[in-house]
Amino acid sequence: MATIVVEVMLKPEILDPQGQAVAAALPRLGFTFAKEVRQGKRFEISVDGTPTAEQLADIERAAQTLLSNPVIESFRVKVEG
């Protein structure tokens, strides 16, 4: 079994209020390592065996039409496992 991961992030030019809230909270909690925080989504899709090119193409289409908003988000598809 393999896992196909779709990572969705806001495009760099889009404001990220959730990421900004986390970035502001970190120092209050004693964490001073972060310069900036961006928040995104991660989808894990399990398939039997090694993913085929057709399955990956289908997942790309799903990511473009269902899992992300291509106007404000970008996505990346990768295979794990």
C-alpha cells in the first residue's frame, strides 16, 4: 500500500491570518525560533500497490478541483511509502 500526499498552501501573495496568529502566539509561549508561519492543509490518500500514472493524474485533477482553491492556493502531490 502506498500513500499519496497532497499538500495545499496559500499562495505567497495571499495573507494568512491563521499563520499570523500562530506566529504571534509562539513568542508568548516562549518559542522564539519562528520568523514567519504559514498554515496549510495535508491530505493523505491510500492506494493499493504502487500508484499508477493514471491514479496520480486523477489525484492531480482532484487536487485542482476539490482539495484546493487554485485562485488562492497552490498544491503539491507526492508519493510516500
